[in-house]
Amino acid sequence: MAAAPALEAPETVDASGRRWFYRHPVVIRLAHWINAVVLLVLLMSGLQIFNAHPALYWGAVSTFDDPALAITSEQGRDGTNRGVVTIGSHSFDTTGVLGLSREGGTAVDRAFPSWATLPADQDLTTGRRWHFLFAWFLVINGAVYLLYGLFSGQLRRRLIPDGDQIRDFGGSVKEHLLLRFPEGEEAKRYNVIQKLTYFVVVLGLLPAMVLAGLAMSPGVDAAWHWLPDLFGGRQSARTIHFIAAGLLVLFVVVHVVLVLVSGLANNMRGMLTGWFSLGRPEKETAR
Amino acid sequence: MTLHRRKLLTVGAGLAGTALLGGCDRFAGTETGRRTLKVGEDANLYVQRLLMSPTTLAREFPAAMISPWFKPNGTIDPPDREFRALAAKKFADFKLTIDGLVQTPLSLSLADLRGLPGRTQVTRHDCVEGWSCIGQWSGVPLAELLNRAGLKPQARYAVFHCADTLEYAGGGLEGGDGASLWRPEHPGHVRDGTIQLAAAEDWGGASTATDAPKDDWGQGAPEPDAPEDKRTPIRYYESIDLFDAFNPQTILAYDLNGKPLPVSNGAPLRLRVERQLGYKQAKYVMRVELVESLAGFGQGGGGYWEDRGYEWYAGI
């Protein structure tokens, strides 16, 4: 229990004896919700852009005959069209969702279905405009978050596991798998898996996303010849951008599930008002 | 359709954010929405220009990396009668015109152009759709031509007039009501219209329908038998500013991979402006016009695709 707190945060006990902890400062809360909206717009407009050429390649250029991944539609033996995802030499029938989906009652050839793209219609120009405007919001919001986090100590507190957490890594994994969530003093800090996950997402995936996106820009590539090379070429950067988007979606799904099972009301209150309940002390001493 | 889409969205995502995204499409369709979304383009132009100098070059690749097949797209075989006549004689009668805000307008044949100092570069071509090809381009640096013509001080943009007609502006004259039919309410509408027209086998129209000089790239090539159709053809065009026009890699290319440029890739001349996306690399360039403003060309966007919503600055 001797978690040396990285920084002091306000705490209070209400009339009913419940302990409250000011978990999320306002800058973090704002950055979190802006990020949520921005990432959703970027994902859906990104799928719109992907639909314009629904194939991925490795290297500097497109090897049109041999894509790493392709989402297409083709005519089956019975004459009806079906949606097909091809990864390397493997093909999967994805009719209804990928490659071929229903739009207004008719089947249309499009890689990602209209409910997943922004705009809903096939419209590359508007998709690009949404994407590039919100990419700026992502970068600015991310910069504010990182600078604030760095100077306030929040980033270290949130992302870097404490010494005792690393020593008890196995125990923490077990607690997590059993969906047992700490209360009291221990709930003031993220557990080691949370910290490492946020570390990878905040300092790994999101910056990689931005850099891989920039590596697709002929203008930025002219200024920084090294940038596409960092990913193994422009088409590799596009593929990595796509994979990183998939990993972010995976992260968000797990994140939302864990928010639900670890106490939706308390978590939401924490991210909306800052105040997070640590439970009642008698419960804590009983542990 | 809209109702159904909204229903699909609501059911499909089941998120609070869904209501927001349904609103996104309506927002993007308004004038305010379009202007707001354009802020990203302005920011990209500003920041990318900070990262570059006028002479910053795009990466050049070793010959071994040249793509075996350079994917042609957009127009691959212009239907225009004048162009077909030129192509039939292997562009022997072709003349590139350089005019507008210049001291000395130029008219140069392919042989003239090949006689000028040239540049060869192996560069990556990035399509707005997402794919890339590497090709070797040889041609005349645009700066070479602009220096010979001599720019007037008001000149700010180079406009590239191309031979290929993509659609017709209703029945009206350029700038009239007919043209505004194609102003995008929804970008989707325009693209549908383009496809229908392209499929209509109604080619053969030429610039005879209008005496607007903006459209008259064909210097002195009289229309053999003027078609009864008086509609104004909308041809491909593009524009760049002087920052890109004087870049050493900005060339009018006559060769691709060491051979004369095929028609599918833009013969006789294709603009290469290597720090931008594929749709800026205008094919079938007939005339370069130096201008002070892009207003008055097409719908004022600075290019065929720009008039249909794409960014004028295609550096990303």
C-alpha cells in the first residue's frame, strides 16, 4: 500500500463517510473527451479515404497484383456478388459488411459500409477534409495534453509504473484477469497494466499514427526524406497507419469494456467532474 | 435514403456520438461547413511551406525502383477531335503555348522543347486515392520556359490548360447558369453527373461553342466540322503558384521511363510538380497561362478537381 504518490491531489470525505479523490484535473478531462470525438471522426473519415483505394501494400510503391490486404467484391459462381477480404493469399467472405454491403436496400460495392464512414456516401474529397482538419485537432489536443502532463507530473503518475508495481507485476495481472478492482488508497493510481497500456497508446500508437499519416504526404516527404523511410516507404506507412488505427479501435473497445465492468458511474463521474470515489474506509480496513 | 441512412447509423453504431456524426454530413453540406473544413487545407499549406524552401526537392529514387507498370488514371484517351488529330500525327503539329502575364508569349513544338536544357528525375507519384508508382520523367523545367517568356510582375499562378474534355456545362456558356448546375451541392452529386456524362458518348464537342479565351487552348486549330451541340466542354485544367512553378523538379515531361510519354500517361506533355499529389500532375498540357488570380477559370477553384471539392494545395 505504500505507493509514494507522485503528486498531491485533493481528497475529501463526505457526510456518509465515503472517501473522494480528485483524480482527473480539468485539462486531462477536456483532452480526454476532445480526443474521443476527434478519434471517432478520424477513424470514420479514414475509412472513407481507405475506400477510395481499398488495398494495402508494403514498400515505397503499390504492387497492384500482389496487395498485402484488399477489400473487394467479386462475382461468385452462382452469379451473385460477394464481399471478399484478401490478406496475402487467404480470402475471406465478408459479404454484408466488408466489400459488399447494403445501402438503402441495395447492395453496393464498397470496402467499409456506409455506417462506418464519414461522409456516409462514397465521397473522398469530404472525407479528406474531415480527416485533415481533425488531424490538426488531434495534434494540438495531444500537444496540450503532453505538455500539461509533463509539467504537472500527471504524465509520470499516469504512465510510469511505480517500483512496487513492477515487482508485483504477476499479482497485478492476476487481479486484473479476475476483474478485481482496487478501492481505497490503491485506487488513487492506475495499476501496472493500465499504466503500460496508456504508455504504449499515448507515447507509441498515437505518435506513430501521426508520423505514418505525415509520411503519406508528398509535401512533408519532400521536406523530410527520412520520414517515409522510417516506415519502410510510403505504402508501408499507409499500411502501418491502417494497422495502428485497428489497434486503437481494439484499445478503445477494451477501455470501454473495463470502464463498464469496473464501475461505470464512478468512472464517468471521475472523467466528467474529476471526483472519483475511493469507497468507504471501513470497507478498506476490512480488506 | 437520408432517413434510411440515419436509421442505419443510429442502429449500427449505438453510440451517443452517432447523432453527432449524422449531423456531420449535414454540416459538411452547408457553405459554413465547407469553409470550416477548408481550414485544414490552409493550415497544411502554411505549415508545409514553412518546412520547405522553393528549391526543396522531392526524394529521387534509383532506377532499380521504377515501377514495372505506371498506372494511368483519370483521362487515359482524350475523346477530343483536335487532340485525336494531333495524336494521329504523333504530335508533329503540336505547339505548346505560353502566354498570359508574360513579356514574350511562346509557341514551341515538341522538337523545340526537346532542344532546350532538360531534366530527368525518378520520382514517386502519389495518387489522392492512396496508391503510389515510381517513374522516370524527362522534360523541360517550367522555370526554363518561364524565364524565356519573362514574367510580368503581376503574375502569381501558372494555369495549365489541357486537351481532355471531362464533361459539358449543361447548355450554357461558361460562367452562365449552365455552368453553375455543376456546382457541388453534395460532392457526390457532381461525381454522379460526371460519370453519367462520361458514359453518354457525347464527345466531339470542342471550344467552338464559346469564344471565351479562357477555354481556347487550341491556338488556330479550326474545328473541322462544328458539331450542332453548342454546349461548352469542361476540360481538365490545373494551377500552381510560383513557389512550385520555379522548383527545379517542376517540369513539363515528354518522356516516361526513357520513352516518349504514352497517351495514357498524358502525351504529349505532362506537368510534374513532385511535391504534390497526382491530380496536380496535369496530362495533355496544351497551354500554360500566367495569371494574377484563379477566379474566372472554371469555378475558380484552380483546377478541374479543385472545382469539385478537392484541395488546391495537394501537398497531403
